[in-house]
Amino acid sequence: MATPFRIVFALYPRVTQLDFTGPYEVLARMPGAEVIVASTDGGELASEMGLSFARLTRLSDIAACDMIFVPGGPGQTDAMLDTRFMAEVTRLGRSARYVAAACTGSLILGAAGLLKGKRAGSHWAYRELLAAFGAVPDSARVVHDGGAFTGGGVTAGIDIALRIVADIAGAGTAKEIELMLEYAPEPPFGCGRPESAEPATVAAVRERFAAFAAERRSAIERLTGGANA
Amino acid sequence: MATPFRIVFALYPRVTQLDFTGPYEVLARMPGAEVIVASTDGGELASEMGLSFARLTRLSDIAACDMIFVPGGPGQTDAMLDTRFMAEVTRLGRSARYVAAACTGSLILGAAGLLKGKRAGSHWAYRELLAAFGAVPDSARVVHDGGAFTGGGVTAGIDIALRIVADIAGAGTAKEIELMLEYAPEPPFGCGRPESAEPATVAAVRERFAAFAAERRSAIERLTGGANA
């Protein structure tokens, strides 16, 4: 790997911050990594639940990168419809050796035309929407197809990032990071996917997501002319 | 549970951001939770790997809270020696119904006298240091003793927070959050604890941590007069 290996996290308002901060913690520890956190306007940015980030770089100020990483979140729909944001993601993504996303960030990569014909993952509730962009929805926790790393929702970003480190810097480095971060998770209820959750839990979460899902679906239909949606 | 249930994250410079952002993502989703992110001076704060947060509240502006949550990180040693920071943690912690920490944040709770006689966890590399503060080091991923929730390093904050939600708001709510965040982790190498890692991985990480460990140990000896250290 050539160093520095420049990774750009492309953020937007109402991003789900753990989609980003999980993989950031992993990737920033990769020796030789230069991690840039950026948004359309740079400066400050507020995430979904209110937590704000400071000192972001402007995406348009970044000439090129080795990897662009796009997190998901409720703001993903507006971001996908924001032509300034999408122009920068498309520009950086086309010249990068790798594109990556956690959760519904993959829908942004898809909308940028960066996942055509590729297997890709997303949050379980929105995964099938990837097909509208010519991607092949894959239910794996981490999906690696050519230069594209995607996967499941929110917390999957940590697994995706560890697999990226293993691929780029080697398994030895990824193992050290896994141990540094004491990544030996014990989900208390083992219900992190709908297949393993009780029907009442799935129904409650689907209800909470209903508005987002409708909004996402209709935005994607507008973008793609409903051809595949 | 009385609402709002006020949770204060007490941050300090060079905090490990995932120690905080993991549990933040979980706890901010607990219905009725009011989450305040705070530091001694408020405003902006830079974390260990460079990521900066904005719009923090001043700890001294918070009259009281239901839970104080302290993350860990390399800045933990300086924070523990910072009398202004420690005065606020002690004040809020004494009046809170719950105190919580991820990773070496428990050493700050310990230094504030909030873990005396309690079982408590910390990052695997620093757990034994808790004994200097009269706590009983416990190797569990999540350690719950009375009003104190602590546990393992960095990523353990997610598990700790889900157990807090289950305890305070009920298992049903915690299950929904686990599913929302698609928390079905797949650590690629299964080496997140020294017991399950290869000796070479453990040795490399211990070497990387050596300076922090020496600094922590000597700071704790200064604070406690070496009585238990």
C-alpha cells in the first residue's frame, strides 16, 4: 500500500454518527492512513441525534483520495438529492481505488453510479432499494466486490472497516486493531437482524422506520425514473 | 423511569471517540433520554485520533443528572489529574442515580471515589489499576454493580449502553435499539481479548500501549499515595 493512504469520510446533515465514528476509529489506526472528514460546506455538521462535529474539510477542496467512505442515516435521502454533494461523491469515488459505505451510505454510492453490477449491502430495512441503482443486494454483514466495501446497518461499519484494513494493510494489522479496541462484542439480546429478532421487535422497528422508508423509496423512484424500483 | 432521564457524557481532550459515540448512539435512542455532551470548557473538543466535536455544554452549567457516563482514552490520565474536570465529575457523579464508563473511563470514576467497594471493568490492558481506587476489577464485558455500569475497552461501550437501556427502560426497548443499529457483530478475527488473540498480536499491542500504561500507573500512584497500587 502506498502511503499516505487517503480516506475521505463524506458526511452530510442528519448522518447516523455511529455509521461514521465506528469505521473512523478503526481506519484512523491503520498505519499510513490519512483520514479526512469532509462535507459539502466543511466546518460544523449536526448528526441525526444532535451530536455535532467540528473542523470538517470541504469536499471540493480534496483533489483526490484512495478511498471514499459514505455513512448512512436519515439524512441520506436529502444527501442523495443534493446535486452539490453528489457531484463531489461522484468525482472522488470515480478516481478512488476503493469506495466504501456503512448502512444506507451504499444508496449514495449507488446513486453516484459507483455500484453498477456489484454485490452490495445496506441496512436490513433498505437493502433491496440497492437494486434500483443496478447493484445486487447482498445480505452479508460485510460485502466486498472488487473495489467496493459495503455491508449491513450502523454497527456493521466496524466490521467493514476491519475487513478493509485486513485487505489493504494485512491481517496482522487488523488483528491488532481488533484487540486494541477490545472488539469482542456481546450483544445482550442477539436480535440485531430481523431473522433473529422477535416479531414484535421487528414490527416496532419497521413502524418507526416507515416514514424514512417511504421517503427513500420515492426519492429513488424520482432519481431512476422508476426503471428498476 | 422519570423523564426526561438526563445523561451527561463527560468528555476531555484526547478521549477515544468510539468509547463515547458507541454508547451515545444507543442511549440517545432511549425514549425519554436527554443526552448532554459536556466538557470542562464546553465548545469544541478534539479526540484522540483528531476527530473534533462541536457545541459541547460546560460541565459546570449542568445542575444535576440521572447518569454520568465517562469514556476512556489516552487523555484519561491528564483528565484524572485535572482538578477542575474531576470536581465536576465528582459533583455530578455523587448526585446521579447511576455512574457509567466505557474503557478507562472507569479509572476516572474510580479517582472520583465513585467505585469504592464495587466490582468494575476497564480496558483489558488497564483493568487491574482499578484496585488502587478500592474497586474490584472484573473481567466481564459489562459489569453492573448497584448504580455503576462499567465494562471492557472501547467497543464494550455499545454493550454497556444496551444493558443500561434494558435496566432503565426495559428489555423491549433495548431489543428495538439492538435491531435498529443492526447490532449483529462479526469480528473478522475473533481476537478482541488477549485470551483469544495470538501471542504476537498481544505483544504488539502491549508494546504500543507501554507508554500509556507507565503514565497511567505513575499518575495513579501519585493520586493514591501508592497505598493500593
